[in-house]
Amino acid sequence: MAAVRTRRRSAGRTRPRDGGFTLIELLVTLAVTVIGLAGLLSIHLASVRGNAATARGAAATAAAQMTLEELRQVPIDTLIATYGALPVDHEPLDTVAGPAGLTLSRTLTMTELTAASSDLILLRVEVTWTDDGAAPGEAGGKYDHMVALELVRTRQEAL
């Protein structure tokens, strides 16, 4: 009998065209991943900037509230003696330090509300600051910000 030759196929072998990824497929995958990561990075940077702006605004609001509470404790006659006769218009107060080296400038305006009663006084505190170390009014005021709080009180009121 003649020996019959049989060919055995190896179960683990595959054809070369069926195996793995091509270099082009890997480059396309890498490009899509890089574009996605760049998008995530830009979202992260925008949220960090937004959080910083919110922190500066919150610090300015807190400074304005603190200033109004301090002014509520002082009798009106003492305020008039300190800042001059009514109306007091944008009297500069001391600056306050905010987060991350931010400087908050405060001003006071006191006005007598004569239409309602000569006994009512409007106190207005404005807190201003600039972003990124810019000078006030730089770039057409693009970096200028302000928070203003008002309080109406009587001449007799004091805590």
C-alpha cells in the first residue's frame, strides 16, 4: 500500500490578511483619541476659569456684605462726620485682599432719600476688581468687574 500523505493544518495559524490591525487603522484610532482628549482638556480649562471667576465674584460679594454690616453698626452722624455732608459720592474705602492675590477696591456712596422721608439714608457699597492683573479700564474695560450692594437705614438705626 502506498502511503497517503495528508496535510495537517495547524489550528493556531491564520492567514496573513486576517491578522491584527494595520498601521493606518492604528493611526486613525490615535488621531480620534487625540481629538477627543483635546476636547476634554478644553472643557476642563473652561470649567477652571469659570470656577475662578465665580470665586472672585463671591469674594467681592462677601467684602461688600462685610462692609455694609460694619457701616450698619456706626451711627449716621458718625458716618457724616467721617465722610462729610450728604450726599457722599464714591468715597474710597480701604482695599481688601481676595483669593489668589486679588485686590478688591471698595467705595461708599451715602444718599438721603428725601422723597420718602428725610430720615432714610441709602448706603451703597461698590466693590471693583480686574482679572488677570489688568489695569482698570484696560482693553476697554474688558477685565473690569463690579459688585454693588445697597442698604436703606434710618438716622437713628445702629446696632
